[in-house]
Amino acid sequence: MDADEQAICDFLRSWPRQFVAVREICRRAGGKKRFRDDPYWANQPVLRLVEKGLLERDAAGHCRLAPPKEKKKGVKWVSPQIKQILKQSGKGFDEVMDLGDPDDYIDEKG
């Protein structure tokens, strides 16, 4: 990510979950001098960020930072043996946690 893209992302972090016009990004993200020298300086970096998936655009062409992707969370056990011991104990753990099958152990990658 180059300096222009970083400046755009930093500016859009101050406007969370709101779409901002590209013209407004050009005006405020680089400062007054940058805008006076080239009023359309942010157009190409914005397009690159949209292609990378870091920005979203709405129907009017306004942009915002893309929301972070949800991570898939699974049940992790310390070991399958502990899960089996809890299940065999006969205590009522069903209200607190789902014990499932003892063979359903999810490793670090899954």
C-alpha cells in the first residue's frame, strides 16, 4: 500500500460505516496544497483500493472502508479426552455447552 492509499484509509477511519464522496476524500485526505495542485489526485488510489477489496462503493460512487471479514469460530477443546471425561461424568453440562461426539475434535486449523 503506497502513501496515497494509506492517507485515504486513515481519513476514512475517521468516518466509520459512512460513505464519503471521492471529491471529499480528494479535498481532505491530502491537505489544502495537494488539493490545489491536483483536485483529482485520489481517483486512481481509490480505484486500486476498491479492486483490492479494502473499500466499498455505493450506487452514487461514494466510498467507505470495507467491514472486517468475520472469522469462522469453532469449538476448541483442550483435548478430546477431557471432552470424553465430561460426557461420561453424567453431570448436566448440556445447558452450558454442547458436548457432541467425542470424535468431533477441531484442530487449530479448522
